[in-house]
Amino acid sequence: MALTPKRKKFCDEYIKDRDAYAAALRAGYAEKTAKNAEKSILQDVEVRAYLSQLMNEEKAAGADEVIGYLSSVMRGREKDEVLARIGGGAQSIAEIEVGAKERLKAAELLGKRYNLFKDTVEVNGVTKIVFSGEGELSE
């Protein structure tokens, strides 16, 4: 049995914010049904299979992808889109280079990732701890 269009819409909405109640409302379910969406809709085998498929397609960016993107921003290879005015009050989207603030932030995040900045002092060695007055302690 295939998913109904309403259940498919629920899944598509649920994947956005993982809020079963809100997804059910956005998919067109009645409020009473939406309140029980976690117990009813999310328990359906076909719904769970479709959600699993959607989540696999939506995998989070890996470390290499994030580091590559931050490096690209830091080097000024990424472009930003801004709204620009052209003659007669019309507007158009223009691409501009990423600003210095964004490049600096990307460099900072990369520096943190590679421990380039140290806020603490590391002390390596053996420390001997001596307690005095052990005999005076009560049990």
C-alpha cells in the first residue's frame, strides 16, 4: 500500500523541523489528529520507511565538506548575492565577493578546528600531592 498524498506531505513537512504536531497541521490534518501524530502517523510502517529514505537523502555535511567550504570562504572564492538597483527603480540580484568579516570568521572557525589559538596553558608533568593532618580526620 502506497503513502497517501496527505501522509507524504506530512513526511515532507516533518523532515523540515522534526515537529510531528506542526507537520501534521501543515499537511492538512485536523488539530485532534495532529496532537496524536507521534503516536499515530509516525508509527505507520510506510511513513517510517519514507522518512528514513528522506533522512538518508538529507545527510548532514561531513567535516571535510565544512572545512572545504570554510577554506573557500576564507580565500574569497565564495560569492554573496545582494539586491542591486538598476535604472528606473528596478532591482536585480548581483554577485559580490564575500566581505572581510565573513572571511575573518571563516579563518577563526578553521583556526579553532585546528587548535591554532590557545586560551589555556597546558602543563605536563607529575605533581605530588601531600596531605597533612591525616591523623586528625574523623571517620
